[in-house]
Amino acid sequence: MITSAILNDKAYFEENISLNMTNSYYWSQDWSEEFYIELAKAGFISTSYDTPDGLVILPELQYNYALLDFKDLHISKKVKKLLHVEDYNFCISTNFDEVVDKFSSAHKYNWLKEEYAQLLKKLYISNDKRDNFKIISVELLSCENKEIIAGEVGYIIGKTYTSLSGFSSRDKKYTNYGTLQLVLLAKYLEENDFSFWNFGHPHMEYKQRLGCKVYTRSEFLQRWNKAVLQQA
């Protein structure tokens, strides 16, 4: 179990959590906005888990992280062609609730349960009340019918952006549009002076194809702890 008191005890946290390479997952029944933000700022990426006693938040301080430095962004030939197509609009936070609601239908095994979805929506509503944490949705919209072709939710802390989850249309006419959304987001983050993009777990091949490099927990936290204190 992890608590706010543990997060705020810097000596205990470093010795027993950040340097503890025998464990990466923790849990809590605290679904407050404040605690979620504290976890995120400490470098945890939180999912959820069903237990006999109810849904718990499942923060993970990962062993390894995939980070994208924008100079390393790789754009495939197919996506380069799509960049010149004018049948989509790239948007930030214009359909937040719809993007969150689409996750459950887009993924067969979905950790974004109702309690977690409601927490994200509350965080979004209160964005303007905070200085150094902002949750956003990213959308690629069809010009034809305003359908969300691809989207994701993540959060901004300082000069970092962290992805939580995403989806893309399975319609064949939108093949590679999911990758297009990632490329457009990378360009947006670079243009707005972000330090790097935190993709979380490194094992999915598309992250390496996009240009991500793998950092150990220690390497990640060194970069993270500096970047989250800066203003984007």
C-alpha cells in the first residue's frame, strides 16, 4: 500500500521505493484528485485493479520507461504522406469526455474502469485551479463527419507529457492514422518547448519505431525530477 505520507517522506521514499528494485506496483483506495496528482509527480503511472473489496488504484513506479526526445522522432514514409492529406483536424481537449468514454469500447481488456474514468473527468474540470498539473485529451477528427479517428488521454507536469491510454479507428480507410496522431502530438509538444514525452512501458514495438529510448528507473527519475519543476 502507498499513501500520501509515504510520498512526502523523501528519505523513506528514496530508500524504500525508488531504490527498491524488487517491486514496482503499489496500491491504494484513495481516489482523490490530490493523491493522484502526487503519485503522478513522483513518477508513478497509475492504472486500476479489481479486488474482492472493490476497485483500487494501482500506481506503478516502473523498472524501465520509454521516453521520446523530439530530435529522435522517426516518421515513416506512410505517415509522411498522411501529413499532407487534408481530411483530418488535430485538436487538444475539444472532446475530453468522449475520448475517455471510447476507451472501454476500444480495448477488450480495459483498466480504465468507471471510477477511474470519473476521476479523470473531475481532474479535467478542475484543470484551471492548478499550476503544475494538467490533464488533456488529444484527438484526430475526421473533417467529413467530426468522428474521432484516433485519440488519447495524458497529463502535463512541468515540461513533461505522459500518455495514459489511447485508441484509433479500426476502419481500413484510417490505417496509420493512429501513428499520425502520435507524430502530430510529438510535433505539438516540441513546438511548445516540452522536454520529453513519457510513454511509460517500453515493450510495445511502436514506441521504439517512433524513436523512443529506454531509461532505467534511476535514469528516468533523474530527468523527470528536473523537468517536472519547470514551467512549459
